[in-house]
Amino acid sequence: MTSRLAILILCILLSGCTISNRKLIAQSDHFWIVETRHNDSFPALAQDYLDDPALASVIARYNPGQSLQTGTLVAIPRKNLNPAAVYTQGVQVVPILCYHQFTQKDKSTNSMVVTARAFEKQMAYLKEHGYQVVTLDDVADFLNGEKNLPDKAVVITIDDGYASYYQVAYPILKKYGYPSTLFVYTDFVGIGRSLSWQQINELNEDPQVSIQSHSKSHSNLAASQDETTNDYLFRLTQEVEKPDQILRHKTQKDISHFAYPYGNSSPELVKLLKDRDYQLALTVRKGSNPSFAAPYLLRRTMIYGQDSLNGFSSKLEVFRQMNLK
């Protein structure tokens, strides 16, 4: 039994109990009502009661317009009370951003290459405007109704496995403390401008980096008119199972997310991923994802080298207005 659980059990039994020097005023199956202490904040409450300061906005939802002063009464949800994240004004949605390559040069003439300067500005924009970068594992829990996400949750993914991720993007992500998912296709590793296995091993040591599968060869995984059904299924199996085996061996971690090369999928490929216990699979269809999105056809929004900061910000949809009254 953890010390925190023991404290909570005592709070059920004893009136006037405190958690983290806060007085517990009342509780139900759904909420704690606590009295704030001096210089309290929603992130501090979220850290102490929900184990994640990024969930400050979740507590704020249940205390609209509340100004925290010493002795303020605050309602804190004890569980995920709205797993669908559907509200009368609309639905919460999560943007998944997709990058490919980066450069230290001042300008990029390739739409798939983002400059270090632009990437730094984009990450600073997320920080300055209250966005919380979450992981794909968090999104999987969100889709399963198991986890609240911050109101302004966003995911960062990088495709292919170019060394410029390690050289340019990774130090910037480290600076801001942002997690990211790196989708690599294993035939590319160690060739030309790609990451080496040594670099991948180093990245794998960082818990903020998740290395996942982008297929074996980055071929188009849609069915071709020139192949039989059996040939197509064999090809799909090779493109899923080979990188899965290699990456599991190299990282000693689960490979549970898949990014479709060129964003192309098929019912046969979706079934193959389901059968192999993948949690999520991602396209490159632009747009954000509600809690009821199809987990094997998640949308991702491409970030291009020519995107202005305003263009970048326009891709950060976190709430879709709908009249659901």
C-alpha cells in the first residue's frame, strides 16, 4: 500500500484530515473538496492529487473563474468524470503534429525540412500559450476513456529517422522538456542521412523519447493491382513484423504505435496491427482527434518548412465548437 493511498484511506475515516498540508473539507465518490493553502496553484493541486501538474486545467474545469487564495474551497475530481470529453459547447480534440527533417540553416527550400530557428519558435509558442505536450500512450488512454488530458494537449511525432532529429530537434525538445515519438523505418537506419543505431540507443535511454515503427522499407502499404491477395498479405506481414522484431530487440521496449508510410492504410493492415496488439496507428490526414476517433486511423497534421508561426498556430485545434445542447 502506498503512503498516498494510506493517507486517502485515513481521510475517509477521519474528518479534518489534510493532504499535502491542505484540509479535506468533504468528499464523495467523485470529488474531494479541499481548502487551499498560502500561494496555492492549480498545477500544485494537480501534482498532489492527480500526480501530474499538467492536469491543472482539469481541476480548473470544475472551478470556473476561481481565484485561489488562502482558504479557497476547490473541487478536485477523483476519477475521469467525462471520459468522452464532450461538453455542451463542443468536444476536446488532440492535434498530433508530424515533422520529418530539420536543418541548422537559416532557410529551408524543402517543404519537409524545418529550420532550427522555426522549430525553436514553435516549441516556445507551445510553452508561452499554455499547451501541454503529451505522449501517444496518453492519447491511447484518452481514447480508452481511462485518462483525462490537459485542455490544450498536443503530441509531437517525427517520421523516418533522419539524423537531423538527433542533431537539431532533440536538443530543443530537451530544453522544453517535451516528449516526442520517433517513427523509424528500419531499412533506413545507418544509411546516408539517417540515424545510426548508436544514436537510437542513446535516444532510447531518454524516457521522453519513444521509438516506434514506421514499417520496414517505407513502401506504400496500400494494395497494388499487380499483387495477389496472398502476396499482399505476405508483404504487409514483412513490413510490420520485421521492424517490430528489430526495434523490440534494440530498445527492449514495447512497440505499440505505427505510422503508415505516406499515410496509406487498408483494412488488411489495420487487422494485422490489431492482431499484433498495436495500440494506435497514424495517418497524415490533417486534423485533430476526439476521444472517439478510430485508434488505427488517427489524424496527424504535417508541419512544413514554409509554415509561418501563425500557420503553425492555426494547426493547434484543441477544442471543436459544436452546439450539443
